[in-house]
Amino acid sequence: MVSRAWGRVWVGFTTSLIAFISYSVQIFVIWPWYGSTLSVDLLKLLLPFNALVGLLYYNYYLCVVTNPGEVPPGWRPAFDDDEEFEVKKYTAQPRFCRQCSQYKPPRAHHCSQCRRCVLKMDHHCPWVNNCVGFYNHAHFVRFLFFVDLACSYHLWMLTTRVFDVLNTGEPESTELVFIVLNYVTCIPVILAVGFFSLYHFYLLACNTTSIEGLEKDKVARLVKRGKIRSVKFPYSISTLHNVRSVLGHSAWQWCFPTRHVPGSGVSFPVSQGGQESAAEAWPPQDPDRTELRDHYGDEDDDAPVNLPETGPWTYANGGPNPALRASSQRLRQRHQHQAYPPYHPLYGQEPPDDDDYDDDSRGSISSDDYPLGARVRRGSEGYEVRPMSRDDILQQYVATRGEDVVGRYRTYQPQPPSEPSDPEDDSRDHAYDGGSIVV
């Protein structure tokens, strides 16, 4: 109820903004400019503008009231026919909506705002308080087109009046106020809607929805990283066919609203070399994610989950925690990259679970793995080696070499100073401080 109320507020605000930009410039700027009298020149100026505003309002009305398209009750994909149908990402089974408890046709998605599956869903637009889908997509594209034309015509009339004022004299205070207000409201609208409409015109030429545009961006990143091969979007056939599939077959229908939409909304033609079989799903998936899915098994997402009544600490349908899985960090370390670099002695092994330098830690390295017996752990900033003194390094090296190095190295061991018997000894420089040489 709250979302519907806010939707009506957005529709009312949009309607009021269009009305203010459209009629305030005519009443408070253009009409006084022509002497507040009806003339042929005034009609030549305002009739095209009001025609654009009328088409804008009508297409906006159709966007708001037209049902974007619902999945027919009891619809199921034709498994026996040769007609293609979209499948799930991992299971290669027909797409099924658990919220609506029904199969989803190709290009259909569930809208959380409308709480239903929408045929060929583009996006949910709060400005029209409705989803943009199969049956109102053409109205939405025409609405954007006429907003661009009407705002451009509006700015042209307003700027012409401003240049006339600069040449003839100062305008009245009321006219000046509405000139400023029209600039303040119209310029942001044409900038925002202009860039938005250019993007949707591009999607129209490619027969792509906004959701599919995001999917194509993900696929392009996977291709750039070399994870998958280049895949052609299956629903883009040709520019002319793509425009006709939304706006109609006749070019006269492209700029004028009509309620006839070609197609049924539950099946779409695909291009040659596109999605040719039910086993190939769009969009293609990341091989790393598919590998993880295969590693842990393919569970049926649509199967009901029956929780046992043995207590709150049970899992799945069998018993207590039969399928515990590693954390996402462990999965990334295991399947996306090695825990250690190639030059590390533990390259290819699992990362340590303990960050301490204990002897029984899997992250530590014994003297058998590392010549000097240094222990290494993986910290938050990289690989850390436990600091060792020079004596420790030498002693460990001598211990590893055995009797071959006995007698080859001399170490200096300082002795504690003794009390001098003669006070004059304090003033003398000692060439030897009592240390001993150990071989």
C-alpha cells in the first residue's frame, strides 16, 4: 500500500512538472510577447509545440495504465516442439519463478515492486508507477522521444524571447521570473531524459532490455578476461527488425501510439548462431562459478525443503549438518588462485587455518621444507617470515651440515668483565676484553 501511494505521488509530480514546463512558458512568456492577442504567427509558433505536448501526455498515460504483460496462467514451455526456450543458469532446466509458482517465458523476470513476473521486462520505472515490459515498451520509447522534442522546442522558444528582450528592453518582473523558472526546470529535464533516451534508443536498435544490457556487460568482461569465448546476443537479428519488433512493422506507427504490439511475449525469434538449443542458456556463466556448483553438487532450487523437527541446529533433509561447506574466502583461495606463490615452498598446498607460529600449525614450515628452518605465515599484508638472529641462522646451518663444517667457523663469545685490581687499569685502552674464541 505504501509503495502504491508513493507511486501515485511520483505520477502526480511528473504530470505537474510537464504541465508547468509546457504551459507556464505559453501563458507568462509567449502570450505577452505577442501582445496578448491571437494571431496567425502565434498559432504557427504554439500549435506544433502543443501537438508535441499532447503526444507526450498520451504516451505517458499509456505507460501508466497499460499492463506490461503477465505470464499466461498455466503456461509451460513446449518441450516436444523445436521452439527454443530459456533455461536455468546451472541446471539447464526451464526457468521457474518460486514467488509466482509458475514457469517463466524467455526474457521474463519477476518484479519485486509489482510482485509478479513481467514479460520481456526492461525495468520498473517509478516515474510511471509501472514496469516497462512487452506491451508498454513502445509507449515508453515514444514518451522519451517526445520529451526530447518538446523540451528542445520549449528551449528554442524561450531563448528566442530572451534574445528579443536583450535587443528591445527589460521584461516585466513576472515574465522574468517565469523565464528563470522555465530554464531551471527544463534544462535538467532535457539533460537527464536526453542521456537516458539515447541509451534506450541504443537498446532498441539492439533489441535489448536494460536487464539484458547488464548481462551483456558481464559477458563482455568474461570474454575480456579470457574465461569464455565471444557469444552473440541471441535476440538481436538486424537493426530494422529490432525496431519493428517493438514499434511495429509500419514506419508510420513508430511515432504515433498504437495498442497493437507484434508478437505474443512468450517466444521470440533468435538470430542465426544464437541460442540454438535449450541446453545453451543466456547469459553464459562464469566457469569458476560453474565449477563450484559442480563441485558441491547440483541441488534442485525448486524442490521443497523439509526441515526436521529435532531442533534448531539441524540442516537440510537428512540430519545435523550433513553438507557443511567452506567459507567464501576458502572457496576463492581454492578455486580462483593458489594460496602461495609459485616460488613458495608450500606452493600447491592448502592455506593455513592458524596465523600463529606454532610448531603444529599447518602454516609453519619445518627445517625439512626450508633450509634455514624459518617459519612463514600468511598475514593480511603478504607473507611474513619469523625474524632470526645471525647466530641462530649460523647454528641451524651448522646443525644441518653436520660434521663437515665443524672447525671451519669461529664464533666470538664475549665474557663478563672482571673487576680491575689496579685503579690505573681503568684509564688504559683494552685491546682484549676477556672474550674467548670458540672453534
